[in-house]
Amino acid sequence: VAGLQDRVIQWYGGAVHMDFKPSTPAANAYSPVPAELLPPLYLAFNTRLLGDSGKVHSPVRARFAEGDPVIVGGMHRLADMTDEALRSLQTMDYAKLSDLMDENFATRRSMYGDAAVGERNIEMIETARMHGLAAKFTGSGGACICLKRPQ
């Protein structure tokens, strides 16, 4: 089962900067990221981790609607990270991009909790990091995208 952001990526056929700020006109919410801006990336996945992401996202969506500061603050930080990541790609600052990828996972983990993130997903990210890679989920879990940290 794919969510809305999965469908956006499929439609555009590559990396997309998504801007959901209320001040952004809907027609400008999605901006393709030119492939030539992307550094070499690695994908890791575990087919045993497939599941229904709605079960994971529904409680977080409810907490957001209730004004939970951890969720609201986390969502704002994730939004800011997308802008920072785009700037990092545009300037080829892959050290900053690596830091943002790791922060993205840490932010999502703090918002969702280890039980929702899952032990095997956490192990996948930690394994990538042990090998000098920055890592974050590609979506709700089961797969992560990795970037070799610059020396």
C-alpha cells in the first residue's frame, strides 16, 4: 500500500521537494529535484518489514490534530529539514545532507517511538551508520536510503 507522498514520487519519477507550508500555493507544493544534484545513494531494505503505514501514521495524525508539542514541533522541524536538504544538494554540501538524514531519522523516531519504528528498522539504520553511512527511511520503514559520509 502506498501513501500520497509515494504516489507523488511515482508521478514525478524521481526526487521531489515537497513544500506543505500554508503560504505555499498548492500548484508550487511539488518541485522535481534534478537528478544531477543527487550524490551517489544506496538503498537498503528488508522484505520482512512490509506493513500498513496507515496503522503507524493514524495515531500521529491524531496527536498532531490535538496539538501534541512533540508531533507539531517534529513536523515543523521535518519541513525545515526538507528546505535545508534541498539547499545542501544545490551547494553539494553532502556533510550537511548526511547530518540532516540522520536528524530526520532521529526526529521521526522521537515522534513515533521505538515500538512503532520497529526494532528491525532501527537495526537497519544503526547498521548503515556503523559502516560510515548516513541513513533515513525512504518512507514509513522497511527501506532506508543511505549516503556515504564525506571524509
